[in-house]
Amino acid sequence: MKFLKRPAQISGWAKVVAAASVASLSIVAILATSTAASAKASLVTLKLTGPANPPPGVKPDPAGFPGYAIYLGKANKALAPYGFKYGGYIAFENTTQADAAVQSGSADIVAQGQAPAILAKAGGDNLTVIGGVAVPDTTAVVVPANSPITSIKQLAGKTVGAGFGTNFEQGFLWALKNAGVNPSSVHLANIVVNVGNAALQNSTDGIAAFAASTQLSQLWATENDGFKTIWASQNYPADKAAQVSLVNSNYAKAHPGVQEAWWALYQAGLTAYKKNPTAYFKWVGQQDGITAAQAKIAAPVVIQTTPIEPNVVPVLKSGLTFFLQVGQAQKSFNVNSWLIAPAGKIKTPKK
């Protein structure tokens, strides 16, 4: 409202009206500011966690498209429409620690392979799957170029490196079973993937072979004087892999929009990737201490079209069956009820 200055004196009544109008506008402005501040303050903090072992001096980010969106500063814009704000990333050396953080409530979402997720659920944890997709990140067993070992059967009595509770340990155990080798005849050493190539090169460590992803084995073959792959699960369809994202079941009940928020974060990273794939792989390389070209080999992109792709369900079911057979899973559970919603029937987030 605009008050015009007039030569004549404004009457007393007009002064009262004018003052009242100004006061009303001030109240409206205060209320609007208060409402906006309240809405911002009411956003739920979303803390992420997962296994990460970046090079010295590199700040770890969550993996994949959600992590890329966070790296680019797009997280809060993606999350806010669903009532969330980004609360940071807690990196651990392994998935067991990350799972425990979500179980305890010190973190809210963990992204990992299907093997540690299945084993944790079979062990009685209270996590629920909100995202998942089958991936080509299958297992390869590699040996040094000068190794006389050419088959899985020759690993009996040897020490093999593999991250405990990982997809790659599952793949290696499947390889032993397929070859008719008793797992108790092989000594498994808990070695994270990031240092697997160094452990394999250092003969004094006594590591005869290492289980890693087929993509990483291809990269190592070109960099480490021709590491040899003696077994690859991509040749055995029964061994499959998946990536899943999980939250504490109680958290999901308290904040039912968490799945849509996670999906929006994923889409923000995916959109940025499509605009500049080279920049995305450069970021991946920085996280792993490799070049963008190497990252393209070691971390191939799998694009989801829905939070939980239907193709992930058979992978989870076959993984559970396998772990029960080899005695690693403590008990069975209903895979379908483990998902926050039936696969393939989840609503597309609001635009």
C-alpha cells in the first residue's frame, strides 16, 4: 500500500488508518518469515553411511549417483521437497560397521552389495530395502602373472584375499562350491579391495589369489604386469550381484517419504551424469585414486528406472538360498517383505 504525500495535513483518523495498515503489513511479513524459517527447521536430517577407503587427503562421498549429487551441492534441493536435508556422510572401512551405524540410529541410509545386506538381515538386523538393482559387478579370482595356479581347485591349502561379507566373498565361495572344493581347505584373509592388488603383488604376505570384481580385475590386468583371471562368475549365471540401499525399519515408519527422497537424490546425480559423463568418472576416479578412464572400467554405470528394480529380487533370493546352503546365513526370511514396497510398483516421485 502506497501513501501519497499531500500539501494539506493528514487528518487524525487517516493517521490511525495508515498506522494500522503498516502494522498489518509488518505482521504479515513477520508471519511469512517465521513460517519459512519453521519449514526450513522442520526438515529431517538424512545421514548416509557406507564402506569407503579413499586415497589420503580425499574426502569420501557416498558412491554412485546419490554421492555425485552430494558432491555437486545438489542434495538439499533434491531432498527438501520430501521433507529432508542432507546431514553428512559417515565412512567406514567395511559394511558391517556401516550396517551397525544404521541399526543404532547414528546413520540413516547405507548403500552396499547384496551379500552383506543378506547376511545382516539373516542375523536379525532391523533394516529395510528402499532401493536396489542387479549389477554386472560379478566376481573374478585373480593371481599374479607368474603364478602356477590356473584353476580354483589348485587353491586348496592356499590363502585367498577377499573382503569378508562382501559380494566378492560370496562369489568366491560359489566358485569353490562349483569346483567341488571344501571351503574349509582354503584360508580366507579379510582384505579390502583397495589394497588387494598390493597384497597380491607382495609375495611375503602369502596371498595366492584375490577375489574382486570382474571390472577391477580387468583394470589390474593392464596395470600389474598382467594379473591373470582364473575364474570369473560372469561365466556362471547362478552367481549374480546387486546393489541395495537400506534404512532402519523404524526410521522408514517414522519418515515414510525417505524412499522418494532417496530416489530424488539418485535422479539428481543421474541428471548431472547425463550432462557430463566425463566429469562423473573423474569424480569416481578421485574417490578411488585412479584416472577417469580407469574408473570407467572399474565402475561401470547401471541406470535405474525405479527405486527397486524388479531384477534385484531374484538376486536377493538366490543369494539368501546360497548363504543358507553354505551355512553363513543364520536363518531364512521373506525377501519380498524385506522391501519397503513391492518391486516395480513404487510411485514415481513428484516432479
